[in-house]
Amino acid sequence: MYDFAIIGGGIVGLSTGIALYDRYPNAKVLVLEKENVLADHQTGHNSGVIHSGIYYKPGSFKARFAKAGSRSMIEFCRKHDIEHDICGKVIVATKQEELPLLDNLFSRGLENELAIQKISEGELKEIEPHVNGVGAIRVPMAGIVNYRQVSEKFSEIILQHGGEIRLGTKVEKIIEKKGEVLIETNKQTYKARLVINCAGLQSDRVAKAAGYKTDMKIVPFRGEYFKLKPEKRYLVKHLIYPVPNPKFPFLGVHFTRMISGEVDAGPNAVLSFKREGYKKTDFNLKDFAEVMGYPGFWKLASGFMKEGIDEMVRSVSKAKFVESLQQLIPEIQADDLVPAPAGVRAQALKNNGVMVDDFHIILGESSVHVCNAPSPAATASIEIGKEVVNRIPVQGHLKMSVAL
């Protein structure tokens, strides 16, 4: 029998494994991942940004964990020689009417105790000569990393502690009994004293398989990107973001330097017809029917009808996508861009149409379920792992098994 079984081999599941060994060095830990490689979904399709926490409501888990997580992520990368770059970010107001929104965002950043600066149009030109802006916020602590590499190091550490990782192992049913949990998979049944659900895009279904109603459903949104051709990468020196639209729950198209040297441009945000649908043609009848039959989705869609249509237009029209990018860098032309891999965001949505805005963890009898961990979860992964371990209901049998 294992002490802990983690469902999900993405960065949050793996960081939770690290946190377990920090607390319980002699524990028996099992990681179950349904794919044949680790970090294959949200983690592996991540833009690689180390976020600062400027966007998030002061006092929220996202704000606190992004700030602390950026520090712990950088420390981890330095300790393990993982390539990263604290390149900094500028958040740009491209027109006068956006300046009050920029001021509000700056105030939020100060509330989150971030060392940020307001900069003028001239100062912005010194940092990013090709950017169109009437003012900006400089966020010097933002950076970039390859989160797949971070996840690989997490997995190495788990294995070094004697943990086990089972790939190609899909969880089908979870049965909580007194003193143990049975985890039925497509390969065999495992026993553990406690299960930790870090299944990302499948987290609500795993919670349901354990018998828990979450009052939320994961709705997948695909973020589609282009890349700048190599000869045009000089146009972007840092991370360049627009002032976010307060009426829309996504950040808008932006430019992201990657640790590989490439520059991503995007994303838009469109409903994916498959939970793990990275292509426009990807379709899964079960996933599609669940969303179409969910009242919360239609309530959300009715509230963001115009914005949603704009996102769908950008999805099918490269010209419209380019127009959005030109608001930040007017020199960008359609020929400067080539298609890039998309990502899918697992967004928890309540039945009333309200997006779950913060990280959300549910405690079961012998289980812990991370039911909402969208961006900045990769940045905050080390802190999320610590929080999950802090939430574990250490009952007598568990304490006897793993405590030193």
C-alpha cells in the first residue's frame, strides 16, 4: 500500500510529490499519469512565463502564490541549473482611454507589494523601441523558463526519494474505504492511504469518480498562437502585454519571449470542442456535449457574447489576429508570423456561469482534490504543492505511516 497516490503527472502533481517528501521523507508516493509522458497537457503547452502576480486580487491565493512562487521557482531553477531568464515585462496602454485602467493595475501591483514602476512613453521606447504605447508598467521580476524541464527535474527528485511514477495509467474509479483508498485504473488497482487529485483538465471528473460533487465543471478554452519568424524576433526584447480588458477574463494577445529564443504572439481564447484539443479540428462528443448541456457555460457565453465572437473571428482570420497584434507593435505584418502550437486552459466554471477565479482545493474523506489551477499555476506550482500538503487531513493511520 502507498501512503499517497497523486493523480496527474503535470507540474502541480509533481510539485505536490516534492512537497510530500519535504514533509514526509519516508513516505511511499505513487504518481499516476494517463499519458505516456509527463507534463503533456497544460504544463507542456505553457508559454513558460514566470508570472509576478500583478493581475490578481490582493490576498487571493493567485496573488500570494504567484509572488511567492516566482521566487521559489527561480530558486529551484538556480539550484538545479535549469535555464531561465528574468527578462522583465511591460504592460502597455496603447491609447489614452486605457491609462486609467493602467493606473488601477499599478495600484493593484503595489497592493500586492511588487517592485514595479510606471514608465512614460519615452521610457517605454527605450526598453521596447518598436512598441506603440502612451504609458506602461514595467514588471522587472517577470521571467521565462521551460516548465517541461522543471517538471522533469521534479520527477527525478521523486524517483530519487523512492517514489514511483506510472505512465499510461488512466484512473477509472476511486473507492474510499476506512483506512485505505482503492484506485482502479486501466491497468490494475492500487491501494493508498490518501489520494491527491491533480488531474488538471480532468480534475472534476476524477473528483466525481471519487464520489464528490464539486458544483463546477472544467470548460476547456484553447489559446491559439503564432510565432515570429526568426528575422523578426528583434521586434520583441522582453515580455509585452496589453492592459487587460476588465470586462473579459483573459489577458488578451501579447508577445512572449521563449527560453528557446522564439517569440510567441497570442493567444486568443476560444472554446475547445475537446478537453485536450490543441487543434481546431479536434472534437470529442462527450466533452462537447458536457459543455453544451451545462447551464453555466451558456450563462457565461451570454455575458461575453461580443468578446467571444471577436475571439472566434481571430481564430479563423489571420488578418484580424494580426490587427490585434498591431495595436502593440504596428510593424507586425501577416508574413512575419507562422502558426505555433496551441494550449488549452482548464477553467472551472460554476453552474451560475461564474468562473472560479482562484485556485480551488476540495477536501474529501481520504482525498484532496485540486479542482481549479489555471494560470499562474505553473509559476505557483511549488507553493500550490506546499498548500496541498498543508491541507492533508493527517489522521492517525496516516500519521503512523509517514511521520518521522
